[in-house]
Amino acid sequence: MDIMNTDTSASKTEILDAAARCFMELGVNVASIDDVAHRLGSTKGRIYHHFRSKDALVSAVRLCAVQFTHQAVGPVKDNTLPADENFRNMARAHIAAVLSHFAYCKVFINTLSGVTTKSLTPQEQVLQQEIRQATSAYENLYRDVLRAGMDAGLFQDRNVSITLHSVVTMLNAPAQWYVPGRPDNEEFQQTLIDQLADMALGSLR
């Protein structure tokens, strides 16, 4: 299920946007369906029409975060380029996606350890499985690029999985510390994208 595809209703998109903001600002454990409904200026029934529980809504926001980065990075990947140039372009697209969909990505990072220990409903189970599949598919975009760089001597020869998860963690770092709304926001974001992509690339050499 593509949560944010072209067939997604405007109502569902509004719910997801409001939920991402609420979960980011209040914290996933604190924010409630009531808070999301209040931000929307609507009833809880509107939310429950699409998402049968708070955990399902959190999972949908997390899935969107992965999809947003995949949609940004996938078209940029070009295996005809040298692996280092290819990786840098992909890294820049990833960081730009984090900044463009900041609330979604921050919720994703803040919930990597999970948000619930209760039994999952069928809808929650489906979403959790789709998050795992989407995350794996996104990570696979990088695997052949990293291997190609290692084979060409452009990157140090290391365990690909360790390298992959380490650099993706670095690329996601702005979701942990960046504060949107700076007076020099556009200029600073460009500096952030360029500098962090260069740092990630440098860590591979």
C-alpha cells in the first residue's frame, strides 16, 4: 500500500500531515487522536474512518517517511556514474527529502525502537510489514552503489550492511537536531545538504 500515492484522498493527506506535526511537537507517546482531531478542526470519527487506532496512524506516518525518501532518491540514482558521484547525488536527495518532509522523518527517527508493546490489530500488522518492506527496498538502493565503490577502490572495503546502516543514520541526523524556521533557512539548508553529503561520502573513503 502506497500511503501517499496519487489516489490518496485529500482528507487522508490532511490527517497524515496533522498527525505528523502533532507526533513531532508533542511526542508520539503524549499526542492523542484528540490532539490530531483538534489540529484538523474535525471529529475523531474522521480519523478513525481511515485509521482504526493511534498506532495505525503512527505506522502510516512512519511508512510515508520511508516512501518520501525513496521517491526522492530513486530517480537520482544513476549507475552509469562513478560510485562516489552516484552516492553523493543520492545522499543529497535523501537529506533534501528529510528537510522537505521534516515532521514525518522526525517521527520515523523518534520511533525506530517501536511505539507499542501491545498486540497489533490486523491493520497495524499490515502497516508494520509494509514499513519493513519499504525500508528494505530503500536500503537496497544503496547496496550495489556501495559494493561498486568498494570494488573500484573508491570506498574502503568494509562490511556493506554495517556501512549502509551507518551512512543512512548520518543522512537522517538532521531529523534529530535541525530546527525549521531559521531566518536564513534556505541558505542554511543548502549548506546542510552539501556539507552532510560530503561528510557521508568522506566516511566511505
